[in-house]
Amino acid sequence: MRDHVKILSWLYILTGLVGLLSACSLLAVFIGARAATRDSDAQTIFAIMGSVCGLGLAALSLPGLIAGLGLRKYRNWARVLALIVGLLSIPLFPFGTFIGAYTVIGLLDDEANQRFSG
């Protein structure tokens, strides 16, 4: 069980970091596209879309990253957060399904309950 939690924590940390990196890249692309056009309406649209997409992706990535960091220290709040994130990621086939199912199986185990409760 200890290995499962360690693997889950690294999966959440890595997917969170990839999500944050993607958010920064997306924001940079929209800023570049905004700078490349001279149309003021297009600049406004690129600014709004870049902000919404970049910040939205960052907001979706942060809970997984935080859960992964908490799982490394066997915090009970991180277990609950990881279960929520894992259940919400199940429809995201194929990686989200794998991580979500692995989270449910690994963190709802009796041995995991004992480890996180005391």
C-alpha cells in the first residue's frame, strides 16, 4: 500500500506540473497571437481567451498538484482531495480513467484507511 500511495502522489504531482506548464504555454501562445495582430477587437478577444483558458487550466491542475504533495506526507485531507480529483477525472479517457481508478482502488483500501487515520 505504501508503494501505491507513493506512485499516486508522483502521478498527481507530475500531472499537476504538466497542467501548469501547459497553462503557461497556452497563455504565451495567446499573448503572442495578440501581439501579432493589429486589429483591436482581435487583441481583446485573444486577451480574454488567453486569460480564461490559461487560468482555467491552471485552476484545474492545482488541486491534483496539492493532493500529490499532501499524499507524499500521508495527510488525510490529501487523501480526500485525491479521491475527489480522481473521481472527477474518470471520464477523461484514457489517462484520467487510469489515474481515477487507481486512486479509488489504492486509497479506499483497508490498509490505506489505517495508514491515513493514524
